[in-house]
Amino acid sequence: MTTAITMARPDNTNKSLASHEFREAMSRLGAAVHLLATDGAAGKNGATVSSVCSVSDDPATLLVCLNRTARVNQMVKTNGVFSINTLLHDHTEISNIFAGQGDLAMEDRFAKADWSLLATGSPILNSARVSFDCHIKEVSEVGTHSVIFGEVVAARLGEFAPALIYLDRNYHSV
């Protein structure tokens, strides 16, 4: 049996859904889990992200959404480059580490895995299912987040194995 909860604002269609209601609704969507990494003049940083999607295949472009208050946001913008590393089903620990669990220093987070470089100098997770190496083409500020469009200049295909998915505020494997 399912419980239906209606979240609507029929009295004022110009007002957006409350943020807590929107987050609850979005938790029902499964999303691949990725590590975003950057390195350059602003330094090395990384974060666990799920708001990543393809934009175009010509030129190869993807987008990632980063909270404006996250330190990695400004570092990515200053560095002008980033990588997106899609995690495998057994990457729960590294996902949690880059999400900030354990309060490790950034260099200690990166020390928990093996990394390499492709074209931009952004760290590429060696054990990722797939990695995209990008330079920033455009940034759009929307509400609490920056939507960062990255042109993919290199990619590396990793192991063809189940991916790590985040759904209903828990990790799953598909």
C-alpha cells in the first residue's frame, strides 16, 4: 500500500514548492553518485555529488549543480576545471568521505583512493565506472546552487560493473 501526499499550491501557482517538500520529493528520484574533483590555482578539492547530467554530445557537455555555500564551488570556478567520477556499487565509503563524514582534511580524503590525471589536471578516480575531464564553459546561478556547464575534453571508461545509486536517502546498487 502506498501513501499519497499532495504537495501543491493551488492558491498561488507562481510560488514554488517549499524547500523541505521539494527535497522530500527529490529523494524519491534515484541518481548516480559521483565524485567531483578539481585542482589548480585555488587548490585541490572534491565533493560527492548526484546532480550531474548530459547536456550535449556536440560539443560534449555535462552539467553539475553545486551549492553556492560549499567551498568546492568557488574552487571549481577559480580553477576553471573539474572531473566527474561515477562511482561503483562498492564505493560507499569513499562517497561518504567526500560527503564530509569523518571530518578528514581534503588531502586525507584524496589519500583514501588512487588518482591519475587526464587533460585538465583535475584528479581522476582510477576505480571509477567512468570519468569525465572538463573545463568550465558557463556558470548559471539558480537559487541556492551554481549550475556549472563543463565541456568534456577527455573521458576514461572504467570497469563495467554495477553503479552506486542514491535513492530514498540510501545507497543502492544497479
